[in-house]
Amino acid sequence: MTTLIVADDSYSHHLTGWGHPESPERYPVIIEALKKAGLMTDVLPPRLATKEEVLLAHTEEYYERVKKECALLMDRGLTEGDVEISTGDAPICPESFHIAKLAAGGILTAIDAIMEGKATNAFTPVRPPGHHATRSRGMGFCLFNNIAIGAKYLQEKYGLQRILIADPDIHHGNGTEDIIRDDPGIFYFSSHQHPFYPGTGKDSCEHIHNVPIAPSNTSRQELLKAFGETLPHLMEEFKPQFVLVSMGFDSHIDDPIGGFNLMTEDFATLTDSLKNIAEKHCDRRLLSTLEGGYNLEALANSAVAHVRSLC
């Protein structure tokens, strides 16, 4: 069995305008680093998510809004610039609707491969990221919530009843929490800097466990403890059938956005903790997808550490 990479150069064609940290360069630096490390041996191209699959996590009104507004940019011949979707806080370009469906489809491609026994686990370095996209709004660089679509797809197609979404991104995945709030079959676990964008993630409930962490010299220890001790303990009762990971690398000490101090090797430690949960409860079935990470060198090195641990 193997670790699968779902990759497509189209992911670097989603433009976010000048000066945005969620830049097109994030995708190729990851791919080149994985190639250099010899970790690009099993690669699948993504498919497009269908409208019905996107609607597992989003409203039809919002889906049509993204489609229409990207088409209008196409008609205007606009190829780049600081244009946001009308819900605000999420840059788009003419190709964004297509590429956002490709990003969601990359996760679905990987899920099918894992569920069909073709891979043990997978990493999908997709753009645009997803965990800030709510059911009816894009925000924080995110258009469609890739990880939530994947969780709902596991329920819809494969009948899974207990799915873990783990989110070590430095930002709280407010969109993911919004989408799964009324679904106790999906357990959402997030560690994040607080207070910080988007300002959510302080409260928890039975199937949502937030670990807000203040930026300090102890943030590294607190985050690693959350994933190495707290989450495994919670999973003893929940017993997930599949582990999904919103893999943000912006908790790295060199990241320009946040105030955490993880080292590159800590992402291997995080991955080991998540692998142990998957091995114990769900036959090693684990899929991670790219969320944040904005220092290109730190992003590339951390992604290599993550994938090497998966392998």
C-alpha cells in the first residue's frame, strides 16, 4: 500500500491578486520539494467535483453565485487583479470556479482511491484552500470547503457514520465548523491561535472540540499536546472510521502570518499522532489536504516532513 498524491498544475492558476500570501507559488514549491525528496511516486490527477457533490456542503444559491461571478470576470477578459467574490474576503479570477471544483474533486479522487484499497493514505496539495468557506459564503481565500465536502461524500457514497476532521491550521476552520455543526457523525477538532482571524473557535460541544492557543513560547508544546494526547483520548470514545486533516503549515515559526513556533520536524510529529489514530481505529485510512502555509521555504520543507511521515 502507498501514500497517494493528488496533484494538477491547474491548482497554481487560481490567482489571488498582488500581495496576497495565498499565492499561486504555494503549489509548485510543494510539488518540486516532494519530487526532490522522491515522494512523488504515486500521483493521480483530480477530477472535477460535480454540482451535487459541492451541494453536500454548500447552498445552491452560493454555488451559483461563485459560478456566475467567475463567468462575469471571464466575459470581461479580466485575467488578474484584486477581485473578491461578492460575499467578501475571498479573491477570485475567471478560472476560480473551475479550479475550486477541481480542488474539491482532488479530495474526492483521493477518498475513492483509499476506500477502494488503492492507497493507504493521501495528500492533496490543492488551491484554493477550503476550511473558512461556510455553507453560504466564501472567505479567507476559500471558495468551497474541500474537507467538509469530503466528509459529507464519505457519508453519502460510502455510508460512514463516524468521521474525524482534524485541523492544525493556525486559523480556526470556522467554515468547517459551520457546515458540520448539526452533524454529530463528524467530529471536528481544531487547534488555532486565539484571538486571531476569523475570531471564532473558542467554544466546544459534544462533537466539536476547539483548542484556542495564545501566541507564546509555549504554543508549540500546547499544540503538540493537543494532537498527541487530547485528540487520541477523545477518539477512544468516538472511534472514527476515516481521518480527514485540514493540513495548515502556517503554525511554522517562520510563517509571516501567525504567532506560533512549530519547527519543521513538528509536522512529522503531528502526522505521526494522526497516523496512530487512523491505524488504531480505521485501518490507516487518512487523507490530508493543504490549507495555510505562507513562507514558501517553510511550506515546502514542512510538506515534505508531513508526506514522509505518511509514507
